[in-house]
Amino acid sequence: MKKFIVAPLCMAILSGFLVFGLQGKSLMAGDGQVIMENRCTTCHGAGRIERAGHDMDGWKDTVSRMEGKGNFGEPLSDAERQSLLKHLESL
């Protein structure tokens, strides 16, 4: 009888870890896009950003330059900057 209870319980726990783990990754991957939409598209259309085609060094330079502009808002935290750069590089 214990086997019939323990096996499904273990499967439910493992499934929960997989589901929550995947959701966490999706949320992290989406952060850069959200930052881009909230910060970058106040001055540029998303299409212009997506067509820029920079490599990581180009994006670092661009983000640093844009942070100095008045419409960008508060400076990004290190975590926000890394998330934004990862997203921009993936375009």
C-alpha cells in the first residue's frame, strides 16, 4: 500500500520542481524584454532596436550612451543591465 502512495507523491514533487524551475527561467528571460519595452522604446521603435544587429560590445556601448540621455530614466542596476544586454544580444 505504501508503494502506491509514495510513488505518486514523489512524481508530484518532482513535477512541481520542473514546472516552477521552468517558470523561473522564463521570467528571467523576459526581464530584458520588459526593460527594453519600458526604457528603450520611449525613444525608439522596437523594430529599430531589433534591426540594429550589434554584438555584445556594441550593445554595451549603446546602452551606456543611452543611459546618459534624459528620457532613459533612472540608471539601470547591474542585474537590470545584464538582463537587458542578454536580451538585446539575442535579437
